[in-house]
Amino acid sequence: MKKFLSADFLLETESSRRLYHDYAAALPIVDYHCHLPPQQIADNHRFENLTKIWLDGDHYKWRAMRFNGVDESYITGNKTDWEKFKEWARTVPYTMRNPLYHWTHLELQRYFDIDTPLNDFSARQIYEACQEKLQQPEFRVEGLLNKMKVEILCTTDDPADDLAFHQALARKSFPVRVFPTFRPDRAIQVADPSLFISYLEKLGQASHISISRFDDFLDALKSRHDFFHVAGCRLSDHGLEQFFAEPWRESDLKNIFDKVLSRGPVNPQEVRKFQSGMLHLMAEWDHDKNWVQQFHLGALRNNNSRMLSRLGPDTGWDSMGDFPQAQGLSFFLDGLDKKDKLAKTILYNNNPADNEMMATMIGNFNDGSVPGKVQWGPAWWFLDQKEGIAKQLNALSNMGLISRFVGMVTDSRSFLSYPRHEYFRRILCSLLGEEIEKGELPNDISWTGKLVQDICYHNARNFFDWNEK
């Protein structure tokens, strides 16, 4: 019987073990999409205990605790940090076969050298041992990132953000290159005029532009796009349920904007038209600056209205959606391609039913100008587990070129999440190694090892123009 989480975890063949240990394990990490707080990075934050660094803000763990019958007071409520951690420890044994079980114990091993499974009986010992280590200088944010060999990370930032913490990082000798990502979701959400107008005030303040007309709105948003570029940003990101194949003209966008500004009701078609037009215009800006645009598609957010009103968004009440994606996505990409304005693009799906569609859609717009110009991004959110990662890798292999894939991201708010890259690398090496052993791939470890290194590091390192000034 093999030891749990041994050095050869998930690596069942000799070829898999060679690929991982000799080629993948020591590579740096390029985390081109995460939700880490820039302030904590700039402040080189020290976390008081495991609850602060591990449970605060982690809706993956919150969902599991609720599923296990834990009262909300131990999750987002006013219980003490120790009481919250103890309930998480009690929950962990019940997460077997959920990726949380693997992630939890990988994180304990890789950061704290703890091999003991976390449960009700080990909770106090593990909590105190980790608390002691977290007081040491090497367990501040900088040390945690260095420990995982994080070379580059990109946060997720609203256009109205002042990027003060990114600027502070740029002024000092921080070992990790930290860049913002332009995430303008709130700038296209016109279905609720009150929320949209409130956002316009923030955008206007950030851009120093008084927004009373659609042209003012475009100028303000474009000025923030320019500002982000100067701050080192080379990526945009959009969280969407779906794309819409909605024809539009700029005069339509102006009329809809005026209607929203006067707090008039907008109908669903107008919402779709405004979003379609604004996404297209911002995509052109991305192309002009040689940015990479990302689109996270298919999440059905904020399902529990009672808990949304109590706790707010991003607290664990989202699920997969079943939105039609292909037609709208094709319409959007083709509209940009026809004008030679299609930037490098990464598409993410939240529903595995869209896997093969995504794998084939990207091939429609790879024009030979850049290897893998249009990418199908890594298994995301509910799919970033062993089976979901393997399915994504297999579909991409079958219908595209896995050799040009830009690899894994954490998509996380936790500084302890970087073993997810190791998890991905082990699964990739397992798939390739098993096919070598079966004779489905040639026994050429050096070439396959190069492919592994490209997917895990070099492709992403070369895909983005972070060195461009």
C-alpha cells in the first residue's frame, strides 16, 4: 500500500515519475490569473493563524463546511478563529474525493512540513504548530511566494482601482513580479441603473472625468485602460454568463447609456446589445496594446438570494450554468477577426458540457501569427480537480495542440493555494507517462519532458508581453 501523498503521488508509472521529478517539479510558477489582495502583497503581510490565511475568504471551504452541517457562525460569523478552524478540521475527513482533501494536505506538507492528516483529533496540534511558524519572517507573504517559486502573478482589478499597491511594489525590490489585470465587469452591467450610476461615480473619480454622456464614459474607461498599461498590465479579464450574438451600432450604445443614466428601465435586448458593443470596443483596445484578453464563461452566480443579501457576492452561492455559448462566442471572435482586431485570447468554461466546443472553437481563430493565439484556458472553478483537469487536457489534445497550452492558474484568494500548480503538473505527467508506457507515445523522455516544461512554464512565460514597456 502506498503512503498518502508520497513523493510519487498521482504518478503511477516510471515514465510519469521521470517527467514530473526531472522536468516539472522544479519549474517556477507563472500565475497569470488569481484574486490575491495586492495590499497584502505590498505590505508583506503576516497572518496571525491558519484561519486568517486559510479560511478567511475561501468560499470553496465554506461550501464544504455548510454541506457538512456547520452553522454559519463558524464560517463567516463571529466565532473565534480557533473555533472556526476546529469546525474546518472536523469537516476535512468528510471531504475525501473532493479536491479540497488533496489541496488541504498538500498545503500542510509543502508550506508547514506537516504529514499528519487534519481531523478533529489533530486540529489543535496542527493549529498551534502552524501558528508558531506563521510568526517567522519567512512565512510572511514574500516568503510564502518564494517558497513556491512564484515568479509572476497577476491580480484581478477593477478599472476604478488606483493601483497604489501595485505602484508601491514596482518601486521596491520585491522578488515576485506582480501585475494588475483589467476586469471591467461592472462597467457593462446596465441591467440595474442604480448600481451602474453608482459605479460611474467611482469611475469618474478615478479618471478625473465627469461622466454625463456616453463619450465621457468611453473616455473615462479608456483612460483607465491606458493607466493600467503604464502600471504593467498586459491582461484583461471578463466574468460573463455567456456571449450574445447581438448586432449593435455605437448610436445604440449611446441611446442605451442615456436611458440608463436617466434611470429608465432597460429591456433584456438592450442589456445584451450594450454588453456586446462594450466588450467589442474594449477588445479592440486590448488588441491595440498587445494585451491578452481572458473570458470566464458560464458561472451562474448568487443563486441564494437570502444569503446574498446577508453576506454579499463571492461567498459560496455560485454554481455551473447551462448557458448556450458557441454562437455568441463565434459571433464575438469573428467580429474582431474581420477587422484584424482579435487580440491573443484565453477562454475558460465553467461547465464541462462545453469542453469539446471550446477545444474546437479556438481552432477557428488561430491564424498562424502567434503559437496558440487563441487558447482554451485551464480547468476552472468547479472543474479544477483531478478528473476535470484530465478531461480538459484530453479534449485539448484530441482537438488542438496541447503542446501550445499556457497551463495552470490558481484562480485563488489564498496565499497557500500554489500547490494547485503541483497538482496540475502531476496530473499532466501522469497522463503523458502512462501513454509512453502503453506505447501510445514514443519513449522519448527528453522531448516529452520539454513539452511538459513548455506547458507548465515556458508557454505562459512567452505568451504575455510583460517585458514590453
